[in-house]
Amino acid sequence: MVVLEKMYNFSAVGILFSTSVDVAMNFLAAMLAFMTKHDFTYFVTNRTGFWTEKIVMYAFVLLLLLDFKQVGMRQVSRAKNVLNALRIGKETTTIESIEQTSKCEKVLLNVRLKIFMEILGALVAFFGCLQTLSPSIVSIIVPSAFFGPAIALFFGHALFMLLNENSVSNSANIVTTFPIKVRKTIATFDIALASLCVLARVFSKGYSGLVLSTLFLLFSVYFTFENEIKKMSKKNKNKKNDGTNDSKNDNSSSSTSNNAAPA
């Protein structure tokens, strides 16, 4: 668990650092060009696809630290707790407990494979960012940084959702069936996000790259804070309904008072 967390942190911080250094260096170069040639267009435009990669990488760091790592560690912890409860309780002799143990071990294996692909994607993105920052730092040929999040989302999340038929219950130490419709829906969104990364790589220059990378950022923010957004939306809806009911009650009371008044 500790090693996995460190791998997530190392890769995410590495991507964030190399991307930010690249942005800072280009900003200084742009300031020098502005002072000498009065030309600031390189930094504020996206004609080389510079900002497309940076936006995608910042979104990927958000996913790595606040979504992938949190969910992955929680899934591993739950699966281990169920296995320990079954083994310590010496309940692995019944048919039902044997099935539970087998399902839980399979879930744990799938989660670990998902985590491996997420970390692999993060490392690909990290070395891709280093090569973009300075080709001399990375002497070997590595894939573009865009393929990092695509690997994590497609080979990690999407395949996990399609292959993993069970999940560990949040409220009880049991393994329950993961509905196929829910898995397919989540996998579809993961594949769509991975496709956005690939498209952003292909059409990285100009406004098309900015649109694709911004969409990836917005979807990443939504899926990272999905529960919080839903809670806020529900809270605002309840407040609105309460306000509407209070207004109706006030109007009803006013109407009753007017009808009861003497002519």
C-alpha cells in the first residue's frame, strides 16, 4: 500500500513539476521575445500545441492524486479486509465463504492490475513531459505524454470495468455483483476520455487542440468531484423546493386572511 501510494505521488508530482517548469521557461522566453522583438504571440497562442499538452497534463495530475490513488487504495483496503475477516473467522470451509474468498481474490487481482496500468500511464506521461521539456534529459525514445492518460483510462479503468464482475460492498464485508449496465456505462466514459487524449495529440495545434484539452480538463474535474457536485446540486435543489413551499404557504395564509376579513 505504501509503495503504491509513493508511486502515485512520485509520478504525479513529477508530471506537475516538469510541466510547470516548461511553462515557466516558455514564459521567460516569451518575455524576452516581447522585450526584444515586441512579440508575445508564441506564449499566448497555441500554434505549436504547447498549451494542449499542458492542459491535459494538469488534468491528469488531478485525476492521479484525487481520483485514481484514492479509489485504488480504498478498493485494495476493502478487499484485504474481507479476506482477513474470512480467514481469521475460519469461515472458508463453507461453500458460500469459499465463493466469497475466490471472488474477493479476483477483485483484488483486478484492482492491482488497474493500479499497475494507472502507474504505467503516469510514468509514460512523466517521461513524455521530460522529453518535451528537454530532449537531452531522456535519451531513449518514449511515447508522447498524451498517451499516458490514455493508457491509464483505457487499459486501466475501462478494461477493469468490463472485466471486473464483482465489487466489495461499502457497508458490509461482502462481495456483491457489479451490474453490467453500470460497468458498461462507466467504461464508455473512460474510453471517451482516453479518446480525447489521443485526439488532442493528433490535433494538438491551434484551437482544435485547446478545445479538446479543455474538454478533457472539464470532464476530469467532474469525475474527480462527482460526488461533491451531486451533493451540492441536491442541496441547492432542496433549498429551492423549500423556498417554493414557503412561498406557497405564505400565499395561502395571505389568501385565507383576506377571505376571513369582514366586508
